[in-house]
Amino acid sequence: MEAAKQWIEQECEKKVFSFAIKHTKPNKNANRGADSWHKKIIYVCRRGATGGTKKYTKKNDNSRKIPTVKAECRCRLTLTLFPNKDTVLGTYAPGHSHDLGAVNARFARISEKSRQQIEGMLRMGIEPMKVLEHVRGRSYDEETLQDSNPETVTRAEFISRADVRRVEKMIEQETIRLAQHDGPSVLKWVDELRKQGHYLTFWLYTGMPCAWMISSDGTEETVSLFLESIHSRFPDINPEYFMTDKDYAQINSIGRVHPSAEILLCWWHVLHAWQQHISITAYPEVWRLMKTWVRITDASEFSERWASIKAIAPASVIEYLEKNWMPITKMWSAVYRTERTIFQDCDTNMLVEAWHHLLKGKFMQGKRNRRLDHLVYILIKQTIPHFIHRHRAQEHGFEGPDLEAQERLRIESLAKLITTADIHQSDVEASMFTVKSQTNRNKTYTVDIDAYDCTCPSFPKVLLCKHIYAVQLHFPELCQPVPCSTLDISPADTFEVNGPITQPSPKESPSDLDSDTTNSRLIAETISSLSSLVCRLKDTQKLPLDPAELKSLKETVDGMLVASLAEDDILPRPVRIAPNQHTWSETGMTMGQVKGKRKTTHTDPYGGGERSGKKARPDALQVTSAPLQSMPAQPINTVNQPPSSTTADVVFDPATFDLRDHDALHKLKRPQLNKLCARYGVSAGNRNADIIARLQALIPSQHIST
């Protein structure tokens, strides 16, 4: 039977068509002898009829890329199988009613050999596009196309990404079984996860998501149910901090389930909410003070900054802050975020949004998902292994040092910049020091070596700071510093740790060493010396150079290079060519006008691409120091004449322009409208008509000219 299948595959590949099994006919004769056949397999051409009338009714008359396969083909192959025999009797009627070869390739199916090859590569984890490239072979290379015969084609040349995807789905169905509605599948997943103990496994690795909440709403009742479920399973685990974006459904639920936890607000969302209630272009100084206000750690300085904001901010903004934000200062002010470790020092929940991007882009491949059971499968079978791999890689140094080791290494490098003049030892107690701040020279910090403590705000992060380390460096007799590089788990046999290769000891004799060892040592020493010389030659001002010595050195090096070339090496010496840099301007001039990237109008990092002041009151949209009513009355005919295009920037004065002149306002061009917007604190975005409408909205009704 295997030989028969092989013949069928060769026949289909040679003539470019496909067989399909019409039916299998068993021998039902009860009185058949021992040598009688017991089964017949009837193959027909795929373009023939495989059996009965289809019940499917075509719903539309849309045209198809490939027309119907059916051509009433009469080609037929009958294989007769006998019991207790390896012989297969075949009857073949090769009469096709359609053309064969290249014209029939689009109607043929993928061969079983190609299908098995695709399946094997997908099971090995090879990317679908790499699978497609391998299966097609070199069919579309330029050299192959020149030597190929257009009339000789194979079905494998036309395998598409959709064909690979069909095989991929077949493999997924072995592990993913989806019900018509995802409810039954989700319940089966929950039972299976309970049996596997996933509720406990989530806590074996620190720094990993302990649970996910998948819900169609985020009401207080739903969030409370989720937190209570987690707390009931793990009553001994009480989180110290929660961070949210001022969602009171989350805040109330957290306060009910974990009353001792500290609730923090994300700084980005805080500043984003503030920006919606004030125009940052009209009040740039107020916005600058507000951005730094949240980061102030001193209580008195925090109060002074609040007083400065109230002195220049609009009344509506002050009312908004006093009503919505001042009662919950502990949630967002940096005054209440001191004495935290490096692992607690997080001021935004944007990392969660970054995780959502990873989930949608990498694990879900950017495809829209409507099934809950498929999401559960991805979280359990792909996401958990991903986090376990990242955690183990971090433990074994593949991801570099962790946050604490990075901070300590940074402290070590900064401490070396502190001089002895900035450190003063106490006359009363030898272990007490005062160290000047490197950022604010009017401030000093107290260092206690015996207690190993410092009054600077950076000390609680890793229980170390640059002031303590600087004291240890300059007063080693009191406390010898421990290099922070010991926290790095990278191997110690690296060039960065050991430095350049040292010269051999003069006591060693080359005659005592093996010839191979001697050559290797000489080559290493030569490379080290040449590398050091190259570094010194780059700084010609510090190195006295003799032209004769340089010429002799160059001739020696060139001679060694020529001698080292192989006899069959016919390639010339490589020529270093500078990379193609800064040539786009010349290319653009040659190509003519090229449309560039679309510029973002609102670029403030806390705006999220939105215009500031979307929820602001009128007094927070424009500066009221220059009211419209105080504009001097000017004759319309002399002042509001639209300036010409050549003298527009010279003649136009926004201070004397009368907004009540409707015709002159509509004749202004974009630069003049921008000047008016800057004067009255109006947004200059969108079309000219929108800008004019915003400017006319500033005119009091009693001053509209008739």
C-alpha cells in the first residue's frame, strides 16, 4: 500500500493535479474465499464529482479569485486490497476532461509530503514565515527564475501563509478545544487549573503577576469580589501599597478589603487630570509649578509652592484643586512618599499598560480576540512560562543586575566624585561626619558610620548613599568600604574586571614553554601592545611623535600583513568607507517635494496627545490680564485691512486688531491668527474657521458691532 501511495504522489506531482477519495467499498459477500479482495478504495480527480448533490445554497454572486473546481472530470483510480497479501491491484483511467500542468496548478491541493513538512517545522516552533520560505525553496530567486521553465511548475511553489495557518490551526486543535460559546470552556479551564494547583503556583516567584481580573465592568462590587477572593485564599498576604489612577471604585474596594494598605495615585494620571482643567499655553508658569509640585518632599516647601500657585493661577483652577485634590494630598504628594526602598519607589502604574501592550502585541499577535477561554489559555500556557523564564534569567545574570545592584553601582561611581573638602569630621565624636550636598551646596547631610545611617533622602532606597560611601573612601581606617561590584553576578574572568593582559614575568623563559604556547603568548602580547598604541595615537597632543619612527612602524606592519596573506587570497585589502549619513537633505532635493511625517499638535508628555484645557472654565483658557474690553477703539477701515503677503509680519499688530470686524477677521492668514491666539490665550489648533470661532467667542455680547 505504501508503494501505491508513493505512485499516486508522483503521478499528481508530475501532472499537477490532485486525487480525492470518493468512497471506500468493503466486500460484503459472506461466501467469499480466502483469496478474494476485502476492500476497494476509489480515487477520483479532485475536479470530478466525489459524491451526491450539495445541500449548500450559494447566498450571493460574488466573484472568486479561483473559479469553481468542478469540471466533470472522469479520471478514476481503483485500488483493490487483498487479505494476507502485500499486493495491491490498481485500475487507472487517466482520461481527464481538463488541461493538466501549469494551468491546473491553482486547482490542485497541497501534497501530503509538503503538509507533513509544514507540520513538522511548526511543531519545532519555527516561525510561520520561515516555514513558508523553506517550503517554497528557492523558487523565486533571480538565478532560479532565469534557469526555470515557465511551463514546469509544482504546487509547492504557490503555498501561501493561509495554507500554513490552516496546518497551524490543526495543531492547535490538539490542545485547544473551543465550545460554541466560551462559557463551558472557561468552566473547564477553572476546574483544570484547580487540579494543577495554579492558585498556589503564582506565588512561587516574586515579581510576577499573582492574579488577573477579567471582567466586563470595573464597578466597586466587581473589584471587591475579586480582592475578597484573593484575600480569602491567601489571608497571610497583606499588600502594603496599591496604586491607581483615582478610580474610586478601586479605592473604596481596596479600603474595604485591605484597610491597612496605603493607596497611591499615579503621577502621570494626576498631572493629566490637572492639565485638562487649565490651558498650559495660556498659563505656562502655572503649569511649570504644578509639574514640580507633586515631586516636592519637604512639607514647608510644599506649602510655599501651593501659595505660589494660588497667587497666579485662575480662580477655577484653585477651586478645582482645593475641592478634588487637597483633601487627598497623602495619595499623590511626594511629601508622603519618603523612606521607601528601591523596590517601592514607583510613581506610575504605566507599567501595567506596558504589560497590556505586551499581551496584545506579542502573545495575541495583535489580533482581536473575542473569546475568554482563548485568553485564559494564553495567560496560563504562555504568559506564566514567560515570567518564570524572565525571573530565572534575572537570578542567573542574563538580564543584568537588579534594581538594588544597579543603584549601589551608581552610588559607588558618584561617591568617587565627592572630594575631601566636602567632608567634615566631628570634633566630639569621630564616627560623625557632615557631607555637603552635591546638588544643593547650601545643604549638608549627617553621616553616622557606627550606626551606618545618613540623613539624605536617598539612603532608605538601598540603605546606602554616596555620602556614606565617600566617607568610607576617604576615611578607610574607620570603615573599609565594600565594593558594590561584588553584587554583580557577572563572571570575574572578563576583560572589564581583569584589565588588559599583563606582561610576563622576566623569570619565565620561553625555552621552558611549548612552542604553541609561546606563539599564543606572543600573539596576545602583540595584540595588547598594538591596542594600547592605537589608543595613544588617537591623542597626538599628549604623545610625542617622530615621523621617521611612524614610517618605519607602518612599513613593518604592512610587510607583516602582506606576508600573512594566503596565496589564494586574491581579494584586495579592505577599504573602510564612511556610513551613509546626513544625505537625506540632498536626496530630498533631487526627488522634489516629499511628504513628511504627520506632526503631533499636542506634544506635552502629560497630555496623552490631547489638547490641554478640555474641561477648563473660561478663565483658565486665556490670560485675563489683557481683557478684550480694554482694547482701544480703532477705525475699521484703517486698522483691520488684511496685510499683504509680503509685509504681513511687519504691518500686523494683534494688540490693535479689532475682533469685532467679521470680514477682516476672515481674511487673515494663519500666521496672523496664530498671533491673535497667542495674545488672547486661545488654542491655535485645527482649521482657520475653528480658530476664528474661538476668537469671536471672546467678544462680549454688549460690544458686538452692528
